[in-house]
Amino acid sequence: MKKKANKSMKILTDVACIVLAAGEGTRMNSEIPKVLHSIYGKTLIQYTLDTLRSLGIGKVVTVIGYKSKDVVKFIGSRSEIVIQEKLLGTADAVKQGIKKLSGFKGDVLVLCADAPLISNETLRALIEVSRKSKADCSVLTATIKNPTGYGRILRNDEGRVVKIIEEKDTSLYEKVIEEINTGVYCFKAKSLFDNIYKIKRNNIKREYYLTDIIEVLSLQDLKIDSYETLDVEEIIGINSRFELIQVHKIMRKRIVKRIIEGGVTIIDPDTVYIDENVEIGADTIIEPFVRIEKNVKIGKKCRLGPFLRIRPGSVIKDNVKLGNFVEIVRATIKSNSKVSHLAYIGDSQLGEKVNIGAGAVTANYNGKEKNMTIIGDNAFIGSGSILVAPVEIGKGAITGANSLVTKGKVRSGAVVVGVPAKEIKRKRETKKTNKGRSVK
Ligand code: UD1
Ligand code: CA
């Protein structure tokens, strides 16, 4: 039934959640477990666990199985873990999950870790609806134009849900049903515990289907309710690469919307790709064709792009300009600095008001390890300079165009030129003040 959720209800103190994440993801044709595929810098399992955390659910049990040693690294302390030894289907996975819930008396939310777009508002609404109607089980449903692949919701003449039929088991008449099972359910703990073992192996796939619990409950006249989300995008479950890409597109729009709402101008959102956990300050302007990867923080009033890539671990302070054909990785750039054209800044710390000339490069990798480049406030790195790390450029120092600065330190205020770069003079004014030159 379509119902309006009541937001004021207090509901989450006695909710537990079982996350189904043991599957291999055969249809992905991948060696990576399905729930470890990433969307904008975050794995599918992390999306689900983050949503549950934002919902405030205290007790979360994640069922893992396929390549569990890899999957467990992405779960951390956010959830208890239980291993499903044999992948015998979604009902079997739930059986493993409830082992960690013995004695639990509240509501048990069950969801799949392959649907990262589901919002906490929708989960909250499902729980509220289920509690209000005192249902033994409530199913989250959606009505979609192309329901292929999803379990279909069967209702009786009174409109009550009586069964879920999997795609493989549908008749021609059932195939056209557009109301689908999203794979999210809210159970009364006891109703789940009492009935999960009654599910029999499905005939076609020889698996225990969690969806069969609906018929098990229905045949005992237990109460089944449903909540239909009108957001048909959020329920997409990822089974194939195609669906992964579909979700990528939706996620990108969501991320861009969040960033824009935070006060950032994105000239052409269709060409900007920002990872999920990136933070960008207000009044920053992003030109077309910009890629910003995970764990990047950008300050206010910056100008970014066009054609810019900022890679993980970079911190860009306020009013920084990063221009076209620039790559930044694991670098901190303090306020009012400029890297305007054709430059590579890796494993670096740039002070304030630093100017990096066109084509300058920090040579951070010597074939074995990465090394740091430190550039002091007001330093001016001439066009085409190559700074071979580890290297430190003092405050207000200048490197001439095309200079090759090898290991070591350029003193504050020094001017170095040539290949390899040699100091030719030292500016007098830097002795008195560190304000140094103005950067154009
Ligand atoms: C499932 C539902 C289907 C629903 C769809 C929504 C069943 C039988 N079908 O189908 O009605 O429309 O989700 O997206 O439940 N898993 C385990 N252990 C297993 C098998 C699966 O943990 O033994 C996990 C998977 O990792 C996955 C989730 O359960 O996260 C769902 O499994 P999947 O194979 O993707 O089910 P669907 O065919 O999509
Ligand atoms: Ca699925």
C-alpha cells in the first residue's frame, strides 16, 4: 500500500539489521566480490553500511561468504560479521545472520548490499509503516516499467501481499507485474525466527529463497504489509556491469547536487566527476572536465579546471587556483597558491602564495619509492622546472625556467637556475620579511 510515513515516531532503538553480502556476483564476470565493486570511490558494502549508520541502527550483522577475507576489510567495526559457508541462497544467509540476534525482540530489517542508492528516509518509512500496522513482515516495493530480473509482488483480491515470485519462476501472466520486491524487508524478530526455517529449497535454482517467507507467513494468516517507494531509482540492485554503470550515473548526479547545494558553482555538471566523500567549500568554481577523487578536501573560493585531476589524499586550502591539464596527488596546497597550467604536483606540501609555472613537475618517484617535495610560502617555481624529490624549496625562493632541482634544499629567498640548478643570488628582502614577492 502507498502510505505516508510519520517522521516524528521514535523507532530505531530496537531495530537490528541483517545485511546480505555473501554472494559472488556471478553476473559481474569479475574476480572481485560484487559488494567490493566501487562507485565514486566507495564500495557497495560501504554505501549500505553508511546508510545504516546514518539511520542510527545500533545492531548490524553483515553476512559474508565469497572471498570473505577481502570483504571483511571494508566492514571494520561498523557491523558484526557472520560467515555463510555455502551460498545456499538469501534465506540461508538470513539464517546465518540471526545466529547473532538470539534473544533479540525488536524489528529486524533485512537488506541486500548490492543496492547502494536506498535512502535512510525510505528505510525509516518502511520500519514505521511496519510498526504501525503491527505487521509480521513488511516488504519494500516499487513499481517499475521494466521489472525484468526482480521478484514480482503478488497480491490477493483485497490487495494484500501474499507471495513473491522470482523472475525464473514467473508465468507469462506474472511477468507483466510491475510491482517488484526491492529485497528490503522489515520483520518482527519473532516472526522471522519462527518462520525462516520453514522455507524449502526452490525447485529451479536449488536455493533457499528469502522471498518464499512471504508465502509461508501468508498461509498462516500472519500479517504482511508493504511500503512502496516512489523513487524508482533508489531500489536498483546491481547484478551486472550494466546496472553498475546505471547506478554510477545516478550517484554522480546525487554527489554533484550535494556539492552544488553546498555553495559551489559547477559550470557543466555533466562533465564533472567527483568521488562520494569529497568536500568542497563555498564559492569555489569548477570548470568543465574535472575529476576529483576520494579523500580530497577543497577550501572556499578556489578555481578548478578545466581539464583537471585531483587524486586521493589531497588537501587544497582557500582561494587556490588549479588550472588546465594539471594533476595533483597526495599534496597539500595552502591558500592563495596557483598551479595554473600543465603541471604535476605529487607527494608535496605547498605553502601559501606559491606559484607553479607552466609545465613544472615534482619528480616524486625514483622507481622504488615516493618522496616528498616541500615548497615554502611565496616560492616561485619557473616554467618547466623539475623538482627531483626529496627536495625542499625555501620561502620566497625562485627556480628559473627549465631548471632541474635535484635532491636537497634551496635556501629561502634563493634564485636557482640551470641543469642541475645552481644558486645565482639571494634576494635581500627575504631576510627582513617573509612576505616575499607578490604572485601574479
Ligand atoms: C533478490 C530477490 C529478488 C529481489 C532482488 C532485489 C531473492 C531470492 N530474490 O534477487 O526478489 O527483487 O533481490 O534486488 O531473495 N546473498 C547471500 N547469500 C546467498 C545468496 C545471496 O548473502 O547465498 C546476497 C548477495 O550477496 C546479494 C543479496 O543476497 O547482496 C541478493 O542476492 P542476489 O543474488 O543479488 O539476488 P537477486 O537475484 O538480485
Ligand atoms: Ca541483486
